[in-house]
Amino acid sequence: MDNKGYGNIPSTLYECITFIVHALPIRSVPTFIELLIVAMITRAGFVTEATLKIHGELEQSPEHQRLCLTRAALREGKTQLGNNLQAARECSLEPLRKVGVEAILCLPVLYNGDSYGVLSIFSPTPYSFVEDEVKLMEELARDLAFGITNLRTGSERDRTGGGHCR
């Protein structure tokens, strides 16, 4: 996947989605949005494909490995915010900027010391993550980690037969 010239994708995608949503009957909008999100973020989704391609390119740089916000969120267990990629000269983020990313929020997904990964949110607008939104997203990441923990605990209990009354 060649990522040159794709900087206008976020705004074009927004315009297309807005057009379609306005054309649909109101009762159909939630289903459309759900299908759209699934198409974008599943393993075969186009957003996942593009993100993995770009991150794969960045990972080749030892400098990026040292300064990567996602790695820092995992390593430190703390939220990392890059609210203006244009000003972030300490690390080459040009591949992200080429596809329209101007701000990144990386949230560790942690519960009771267990790390499940990082929730990374990309924005086409610099300074798009304000303090209240960051706090809300941190709460979402904690809730996600709690949910993962409960699912794993339930699966383990079901596997061992400990969840059945006799």
C-alpha cells in the first residue's frame, strides 16, 4: 500500500459519511455507522491496514522506537499525548502526517497491573484532544481493561468448571 498523497482521506471520508447519513432514513443510521466502523477497524479493515503499514515503516527507525508514543504508553503505563505532530521534531512522524494525522492520543489499557495493550486515537486536527476528552478516554481505556479482565476470568472459570452450581 503506497501512502503518498493520502493526506486528504480523513476529511473526504468525513464528507462522504455525512452525505450518506443525511440521505439515510434516521432509523438506518445506527446500523450504517456500526457496519462502517466494523469495515474500518477489523483485521482486514482499511484503517487497520493503513495504520499497520505506516507503523511498520516507522518501526524501522531506532529513533522512533525510542520515542514512540504507543511504546511509551506501554512502558510507562501512562497516557501519552502528541497534540501537534507538526511541532514534534524529536521523532519522524512524517508517514502519519502524510495520511492526515496531526494529533495522537495513546492510552494504556491496564487493570490491576495487567497490560492489555494501548488504545491509540488519531486525529486529523492539531490540538484536538482537550483535557476533559483525555480524561473521558482514560476512563474508557480503564473500562475496556476491566471488561477484558472479566471476560478472561469468566472464560477461565467456564473452562475449569468453576462457574457451575452443583
